[in-house]
Amino acid sequence: MTAIVGELLQQKRNPVIVFCMKIDDTYDFARAWAQNRPTIQLDAPAGVDIEQPLLEALRRRTAYHNAELTEDERLFVEDRLAMGGVDVVFATSTLAAGVNFPLGSAAFASWKRWDFDRRMHVPIDRAEFQNMAGRVGRMGQAAAQGHVVLVAEGIQDTKQAQVLMDLSTQSPLGLGITPEDFGTLTLQVFAGKLCTSREDAFDLIGSTLTASRERERNRSGIDHWRDKLFGQIDRLVDIGCLIELHGQITVTTFGVAVAQSGLKPETAMFFIEGLKRSAAQLTQLIDQAGNSVSEDDFAFVLSHAAIRSPEFNIIGGKATRKLNWRIGQNGPVPNPYATRLNSILFDQPWVADAGAANGALQLTEWAAGTVRGQIERIVAGVRLGTVQGVARDVSWVLTGVSEIIASVTSPTLADESKPVALRGDAEDVQAVRRLARAIRRQSLRLGVGVPSDVLWMSELRLPGLQARLRRDDIMSLRRAGLCRPLDLMDGSDQADERRRIALGLKERGGIANLIRNAARAWRQDDRAHSKTLHLRRADRLMKRDQIAALYEKRGTDLEHAFSISLAGLGIPCQALDQTGRQGYPDFLVSVENYIPIVVEVKSKISEEETVPLNAATEVLAASELAGLRNNPCVTLCSPGVDPSVPTFIEAAKRLSVVDISDLSEAILRLHEGTLTRGGFYNWLTTPGVALAETLPSPATR
């Protein structure tokens, strides 16, 4: 292969992409090729963490590209390729997906993969080969013509290679729908209201192109699909996603929530049962607001559960996610989280699954903001890019779980519509409801890789190529004690210097000021954008003045605007803080026949200010003074709430906090008929911060 690459470079067919079938080959081949190449001066961009072996290879105009690189590393390699700074890149098929670089030639280090079922190496299919080969010699690029080279040994390999290289024909279409897909498909077609009975579902599947092809191949047609499809319907009825009565099938609230999440029903039940079983201990963890150890314990339990869930195995159908084999290949590593928390893990003992335990440990350290070197030392051979990939998968699972829990624990939902484990009003059922928004916050932490107190910084928008504040910068600011918006907004010389010192900036000194400006604009741009969209929708409903008042008024004027907006919906809003009732909350809001909501309205004059924790939680004491200690409480904040609040709100058991822009979205949906009052009540009273993005969709309202 070295000789082939050298010949292509001599012919000026660069950059050369060498496709490898194994990730380890990309490292080994790149290291071997680069060791005798001349060196150029190249440093990683300021603030960007690039692993040293990759940087050394790039200094020799060589690169590797695979799924184990971090996002920053992949982007850096791709930028160097686009700039002409790489002669040879050793890559897996990850670089063939959507790449649009001026590649001059491609060579295949191998074109066979190990087939675990057949226990032999088999050629890649022609469609994949053509996609990979099609990366070179593209119209409109400097390399309008490209060379593709693969090596074959022996007559058999030569014939197989010739089939791959025959670009005059296309591979036949894939199998499409198979009975193995019925597990996911069946719930989707019923939730989408495409059918209402078993025969409807069978007829729908029978109308697909896949069914036509199956009839052509099989003399018996698709009759053998019927039992498999009906078996999946039975499974969904047993789980509680579907109800069948007199031949007609309807989808339960649980079924709709599962369908919208994309998760397997078995995953939802795995979490529901695990959360209920450990509800008391898990709520104790979130009750210790501000305690980073408790938050990390919670993240570990959830991460371990996600990796052990049916999404990562064949329960309920083929796995939707895969755990990198390196994570558990050498057995369990020392794990203080697992040892301490074993009794509340959803699957025990923890040592029975090294991959889940090791993976959860790395994810917890990632979410805690631990530096790269320490994370990579936890499990030998597991790079940060692999951890990031697992974090994305686990974050996706937890987001879906959070949405399902919020939906099926609604106090407005009939018990019979809930999974059996969540019926009744027992303390553990109420505890599970409290966990919904806490789970969602952990999913966000895993997506970014920082603790909750600085999670808000990931939303800061910076001008230029670095659109977001990087994880390392966020953690540098946190280590310097700069965690609040006010810490970053301060424009004094002393504050500017603190930020520069925290970030270790010299040549990047200007970014400290950009961060200051971004913090000042934090949420303001989103708020202004939401206001524009909301006023446009309000115009169509003849409600412009009401929505504008919610955004623009402060103090008692905002209280008045709030009561008018609810009156326009026919929702009773009783004023409580009248003369002689000092310390009482502002309102008691009655939505249908549900337990009335105690509401306190808090506002700040400046758009740069936020409602602090003490003000956001005052409603709890006020409700007790008014004799409403068992009622759900809501604090309405304008222009917004301090980012330190969410963890403390989740610990308050019966308190929810909502910003004006999020409430405005809910009010508009109520007017538009895309949100029911029951859905509104559940959204507003679920403990935590009520965000517009967590409003129930029209299908679940």
C-alpha cells in the first residue's frame, strides 16, 4: 500500500484517501506513513484540544479520520483537507459520508469486512464501494478526474474486485422493510393514525414496494408476515401501548409518547420500573441541590441504565445503538460510583456488565467537566471521541425517557391510561413525576459535558467561526469561580482581567470580551426572536396587545397582563395578595377541575437581569401562609430566571418556574387549539423549569 500511495503522490493525484475497514488500521497506517515524511510548522487552533498523535501526523501532511475522533478533531482534519494541507488521509467510511473535498485519488487498504454470522471476511457491497470511490474526481473541483485503486490477490479476489469496480451498473435496492423491523414500525403506524385494526396494518405493509418485491421472490407472497405483525401487535397491547376492543385498535397516551420518543416500548418500561423502584433514593439525590457529588451520582445511575436498556441490546427488536467494544473488552475498571450506588442501579450487580459500568463512569466524568487526559485514562484505549459518541446516544435515550415520564405521570391523565407501575397516587409515583425534568437536565449535561451550574454557558453565541463557547473554556471559567451571568457581564477592568486569567489567554485575549458581550446578550436575542414570532401569531388571533403586554410589562403591570391573558382563555385567576394579606402569593389559578395553582409573578426592569433563586422560591412560603401548602406552585419570571435555579427548583417538590416567552408560547397554543388545558396544566405543574420545547405536541395534547 505504501508503494501505491507513493506512486499516486508522484503523479500529483493528491490528496489521497486510503480507505480502511478497521479503525485501528487508520492509526497504524498513518503512523507508519508519516514517520519518514518531512515536518511542517502547525499548531492546533487556540482553545481547540487536538490529540498529540493526530497533530504530529498533520505536521507531516498526514491524517487519520474515524468515528473515535472528537468533533473538534474531525473538523480540524476536514479543514486541513479542504485547505490542501493534507497529502494522505487514512479513513474509515465516516469520511465518505457527505464529504465534498477535492480528493485526487482513493486507495483501498482492504475492501472486505468480517461477517460475524458467516465467520469470514466478505466484500463490502457495491453501493458502499461506489459511494466511497465517488469521493474523488468530482466535477467543479481541481481534481475533476480521479483514480481509484484496490488490490486483489488470486482469481477469486480479482473477480470480486472487478464486480466492485464495475460502475456501469447499480446495486439492487436494499431489502427495505423486513419482519425484523415490525417491532418499531407497528407502533409508528398506529400512533400516526394510518390504521385502526390488525388487517388495516397488514394491508398497509402489503402496499409497500418491499411487499411487492417479496411477492415476486416468494410464491406464498407475504402471508408469512401476518403472524409476525400480529405478534408485534400482541406485544404492544401487553406492554400498554395499544388497546384492542372489538377488533379496533387505539393508541394509549403511553403509546403515543413512546412513538414520538423513538425509543422501544421495552426501554420505556425498563426506565419506568427502575425509576419507581429507586424513586426514594433518586429524589434524595436531586434534593441535595448544589451538591455536585449527588448530581454526578444521579448522572451515573441514569447513564448506566441507558446503556443497559433495550436500546443497546436485542430485547424488543434489534439494537438501535451500539456500545464501542473497547469500553468493556478488558473487564470492569475500579468504579467508586458503581460500588457506592449498586443498590439503586436498575440492573445489578454492576460487575456483570463491564461495558455499561465503564461507559457510565466515563460519561459521568465527561458530564462533570473532567479534563480529557483523566477521562481517557479510565479505560485503556478509549478515546474522548468514543466517549462523546456514547454521550450523544445516552443523551438521546434520556431525552426520550424524560418526555415519556412527563406525559404518563400527568395528574390530568386517567389512571387506566397509565402503565400499571405508575397508577395510583402513591409516594413513589409522585417521586417519579418529580424526576422528569431532572432527567432531561442530565441529558443536556451529557450532550455538552459540563456541570449544571455552567450549563447555561453552552447557549452563549459568539461571533465568528467559534460560534459557541468551548467546553474547556467553560470549565476554565468555572474553576476561576466565574459561574453566573453577572460574573461574565461585568465590564470593569478587574473583571476583564479575571476572565483573561481564567481562560489563559494571550493571543486569544479578544475572546474574553466577546464572552462578556455574549453573556450580556444571553437570552435577550432568543427572547426578541420569540417575541417577534409570537406577535405575528397573536395578530392572526387578535391577541397582539395581550402577548405584547406579557413581554413588555413589569411589576404590578405584569401581574395585570397575566390575569388578562388567562381571562382571555376563560381560566379563572383569583388575586390573593389583596389589602390585609401581606406575604400572600399573587394568584390562585384554576384550570378545569384540577388542584388550583398558586402563582407568583416576579420581574426585573433591566433586560440583562434575571430573577434570582430566593425570589423564584418565595411562592412556596407564601402558599403556606395562604393555607395552600399542598397546591402546586408556579413562579412566572420576566425577563427570565437565573441559570442557577433549575437544580434547586427540582428539589422543591411542588414548584415550577416559567419564563414569559415560554408561557406566551403555551397561551398561543391554547388559543390555536393545539394544546389542551390538561396538557397545559401538566406542563405548568411538573416540578422544574417549564420550557416551551417540552410542551406536549398536538398528538399528545
